[in-house]
Amino acid sequence: MPAKYRDPEFRRFAEKQARTACPAHILPRIFWVDRELPAAPAGSPGLTRFEGLWHSWQSDWLQDETDAAQLQGSRNALVLTLNDIIAAAENE
């Protein structure tokens, strides 16, 4: 993670900006996620894994002839990864 994202003051500023920009009925949950966790096994929750699954889902979504099962599979993989990231963040 770049140094500015490790700075607690910058994080507070960025979180405040996100909360200020959200409508009053939305309460954002902000997670600071590393590309990959140090010494983590392959496939562990991290931004690199999420981005790969996001691009896969996006390419399935943008194709005209993608069947529903394929789209559902890539969506489910994306959701499971997001749940893993949230669980890892809450356990820290």
C-alpha cells in the first residue's frame, strides 16, 4: 500500500470526504485493503484478487450473448471475494 494510504491523518480526511459526499440515508463502510496481504497464501482476500474477478464479471456483463448461468457464476465469485475481504478486515 502506498505510504499516503498508511498515514492515519490522510485516511481520516479521505473517510470524512466519502461520508460527506454520501446522501444522508447511506452510511458508508470504508475498508482499506492491501493489494495482497504480506505472507498470505495465493487466493487470499486482497485487491488484486478482487480486480481480477471484477474484470471477469465486467467482460461477461458487457457481452451480448452471455448466458445467465455464466454471469451468475462470475457475480457469485465476486460477491464471495468481497465477503472474504470484509471478514478479513473485521478480524483485524
